[in-house]
Amino acid sequence: MTYKPSLWQKIASWIWPYNIEKVNSKVSGQLEVNLQYGQITIDSLAANYSFGNLHLVYREALSSLSFNYSKQYKVLILGFGAGSIAHIFRNELGINCSITGVELDEEIIKLSKKYFPPNLFHNTKMHITDAFEYMKHEKETYDIVCVDLFIDTNIPEIFQQKEFILHLKNSLKPTSKLFMNSMQNNEVLKQNWEEVFGNLNAIAVQDNEVLFHQN
């Protein structure tokens, strides 16, 4: 059964965040399940991982899309986390989609299944593995690719390099859309992105910058 906070906990969380659980992860260090502004979030010690600021960033980025609601979209999420992006597609935008999720940290997936709606994993193929290794061998192409690969507030260097961006490019269909969450001062990533795609489009949201490419 999905955890449901009480009404008083939700009200109190608007004044002060309420911690529900802490777990130690070999990948992410200490993870916290918190109740903030009436919403359950998963956070590291330095950053939000799911359903907090990250959720707002991707909700604004994805709201820029026009969807065909009679179509089933094929979606790839690299850095699935607790399913925040999947929640936007399915529960907020109402998009019919099959999802392939890649997440290195198994502890986050366990927390997601404990605290968030079970439909995040319906029609979803999960791969608990490194995103770079996964993309090296991926042969499928997707309608929408969303990338959110952070350790705390940093994108590991390997995900900023041209080799990884080329793997992303190869996963796109002729009409695909690609989003990659980054911080606004990430000049290395932006330079490599522009060299691979020949252009640089970005959506600024708070302190983040979501790089965007559309075939």
C-alpha cells in the first residue's frame, strides 16, 4: 500500500519539512523521504531527486510540447529516480506512453514503490544500471528522451561528453524530442551539445537549464 501522510502532517509541512524516512545508498549517499508543502519528496543532503524542484523543472519543460492524445508515445527516461518525470507524463499531462526507465540507484526505486502511485511502473520497463553503459548498447529509438543524471547537484563528467550525447542522438526518431536537465553554468555540456546537434536551445527554470533538441 502506498504511504499516505495524515492531514495534520500535510498542514505542518507547509511550515516546516517533515522527515518520514532516511536510508543510506551506495550510489547517492544518504537519501531522505520528506513531506514539504503537502508533497512527498525524495532528497539527497544537497539536492532534490524527485517530486520537488526537479518536478517543477521538468513540468515546465514538458509543458512546451504539443501532444497527439490519440498516439502512444515511446519514452526513455535516463535517471528515472522515483518516477517524477513519469508522473508528469501519466498523471498530469494524461499522455498514453510506454516508458523505459534507467536508474542506477536501486534504493530510490524501492522508495518510489513504497511512497508513490503504482501506475508509475505500469507499462514501464525498468533497468537498474548505469545510463552510459545502457546507451552504449541501446538499439531502440524513442519519441521522447528525458535525461536527468545528477549526483547531488553535479552531472558526472561522462554524461557531459560528446560520446554520450552522440548515443542520445542515435536514440532519436526523425520526429523525436530530447530534453536534458543541467545547471545554468555548465559550459562544457553546452559546447559539446552544440557540436553534436549544430544548435543549442535551452529552457531556463530556476537555477536549472533544460537543454532541448527536436529533430
